[in-house]
Amino acid sequence: TVINHFIPKHLSKVEAGSEFSFWVKGIKDPDEVEVTAKNIPVTMSAEERSIFYAFKGNLPDSLTGAARIKVKVHSKKCPANDGMLLIIK
């Protein structure tokens, strides 16, 4: 399982409520992916592409300062963890 193509990039400065996205390759079901921002669950939309899923979501409006976006893939075959740190203005 590969998690990549994070937008915005790690350590970017963004507004609260900003959109972010990433790709996950090697999963069969987008429900295997869990996303949190500062331990707050984030609702994501997933679009199936040819060899990956493209995920999009928005940061919670209540976040300030630095926020770690954690992406966990709960796959029995190949679990994965990744993320990025964003600076919220």
C-alpha cells in the first residue's frame, strides 16, 4: 500500500477549513482509509482512478497552529501509515 501525492505539501501554511488531498494505491475499498487531523476524524471523499483512489477532504474549522494529518490504511494484507504536518494560520 502506498500513500502519496499530498496536497498541500508537508509544512505548508494553510487556512483552517482548507482542502487537502492525497492518493492511496494498493487498496480495494476506500473505507479501509482513516484520516485524522490533530486526532479529530476527517470525512473524506474518495474517487476511484485506474490504479489508485484519490481522497479529498477539508481541515476542521476549529484547528489552529500546527496540525498533523494522519492517514492510516487498515488493510489486513498491507497496512500503512503516513501523513503531513500543516501550519494553520
